[in-house]
Amino acid sequence: AMYEYTLQASDLQALLQWEPRVLAAFKRIRGMTDVNTDQQAAGLDDKMSGLPANSKLRDLAEETKVAAYMESLKWKRGDYL
């Protein structure tokens, strides 16, 4: 995609409410094509919420999140092309 946007919120309900509105607004803009979303409402954070704070699995999940984020930045920057 030529352009990308990210919506973030500390309130999941607000994010779930506004994401479809923003997506619909982009789709109404003339010239915008292939407008889509990669929303993941049940992501890793949701899965981790039930784990105890001192869980080794929680630590591993946090490390995985950081690694995945860094790799996504490298991909977007073009390091793997």
C-alpha cells in the first residue's frame, strides 16, 4: 500500500467503535482504492490478560511482541526486499 494509518486507543471499546467509521470515511474519498483493515480484536494482549503477572509465558509473550514489532518496522522500511 502506498499509505497506511494506525489507530490506537487505551480504551478498546472506543477503538472498536471508531475503526469502522474511519475505514468507511476513507472508502468515501474519491481516488482511494483497496482500502482495508487488518484489525485484530483478539490479539496477543487479550490472550495475555489471563496470565499471572509473574508468569514466564507472559515474559515470553512480551518479548515476542517486541520482536514482532521490530521486524514489522524493518519490513516496512524495506530491509527484506
